Amino acid sequence: MVRTALAISLIALSAACAAPNPSAPASPAADPTAPAAPTAPLAAPSAPAMRLPADAAAPAPTGQTRHTYSQCHVDGPYIAITFDDGPHAENTPRLLDMLKQRGIKATFFVVGQCAAEFPDIMKRIVTEGHEVANHSWSHPQLTRLGEGSVTDQLQRTHDVIRQTTGVSTKLLRPPYGAFTTNQRAWAAQKWGYKTIMWDVDPLDWKFRNADHVKNEILKGTVNGSIILAHDIHKSTVDAMPGTFDGLLAKGFKFVTVSELVAMDRPLPPKPKATPASAPPMTDAAKPTAAAGAAAR
């Protein structure tokens, strides 16, 4: 039964890489603490909204290295837009055309199976100045796998990225955002990975509507934002011309995730609260000699 389910999942993901318009979302949100659910890469639209790790945006404790980023604190209107689950046979090249026309750089978190299936698209992504990063081999929920299986998922994708592009990526986005604190520290030690989450999510896997995707991104983006989107969905790519133009009109400047992380600065310390001083006493409030004598 488990082997059959896994085989179906792998076939479904392969179809998502190649199909012009897959009928099911590829990266729905999932809560790593929720009861077990099927780990197929294409999940139902009714999947629960994804919850980021509580420390995803938190600065690292003093003396410790920060492994996870969902947003960066930057000086200036810099943002990073990211695309998950590809490359896709038709949507990704069309998206690359849009990016090239506007001189925008993006980051692609690729699924290893899709990268192996479309090496020419992988080469084009890197040749045109974009960043490629690891999104696992077959899109399982990594928190449900043992260390050996997680290693296989990430190492195979790491290797195929290097084989197709010559790049040794240092970025990881776990499927469904599910990766424990210990796993993030382990991946940082083993591959030098930074785990990249997001702060802007238009839920494009759920709402297959270009205007909705565009409006949600335009509404939520701020300086230092990391925007999540999926280039396997036609409706998402359809939304990108208006999204790109709208963000540019607001003055935002697009950089890759690695460039954005390099700009990250510690948040300024919060000012210490000082006890409020008592207001000076007015003459009317001062006790008179007579009142003082009466009190005695």
C-alpha cells in the first residue's frame, strides 16, 4: 500500500513538471504538528494554511548563526520573488521571458525530478542570472522522514542542480515549509544551507486566479519581503506581468534570495522603557501649614 501510494505521488509530480496546467496545487501549506496526512506532492485545495516555524523571522541568539529567513531587514526597497516546484515545461520558459523583459532576477526552488527532466530550462535559469535552490527531490514532507531519507531527498537534488547548472546551491526551501529546528541546523552543517521561508504568500496553489495572486502580492510586499509563488501554475504565471509592473511602480528592486540575505542587518535594539516621572505639584495641591497642623 505504501509503495503504491509513493509510486502514484512520484507519477503525479512528474506530470506537474510537464503538464501545461496541472489540476491540483503542488505546494499547499501544512502544519508539521498536525495529524499525519498523505505526503503526495499534489495536495487537495482544502489543505490547511501553512504555518511557518515560530523562529523563522527571529534573529539568531547572540553568538549563534541564523539558519532560517522568512523576511530580511534591509536598508532600501529590496525584495526577492521566489518560484517553487518547477521547472515546468511551458510555464517556466514563459515566466523567464517576462523576467528578462523587465531585467528582474528571481530565485527558483526546484524539485529534483523536474530539474533532471528539464536540464535545458535549468541551464537557461542560471544563464539569465537567476538563482536556483533546493526544494527536495520529490516534494515529501521532510519532518515525517528519517535522516537517511531526508539526506537522499536533498543530496540528489543538490547533485542534479550542480550537474545541470554547475551551481552548488546554499539555499533550501523544505516542501510545505515543514522542517524542524534541529533539521535546519543539521542541513546548515551538512550542506551549508540556509532555510528560506517567506512572508508573502498569495496562496496561488489554492486560488487559481491571476488577479487574486497579483493583488495579494502587491498588498503584502514590504522592504525585505520574500515572496512565495509557484511556476507550475499557469494562473500564477499569468499574474506575473501585472505583479512585476506593480511592484516596480511602487519602487521595489528585485534581487535574488542570496543577495537579499547578504543585505540583512540586525534589527536596532528597542529603546529601554524609563519610569514615568511624577508631574510637578501645583500650588493648589501642596498641603498648607494649617492642613498639616490639622493632620497632626
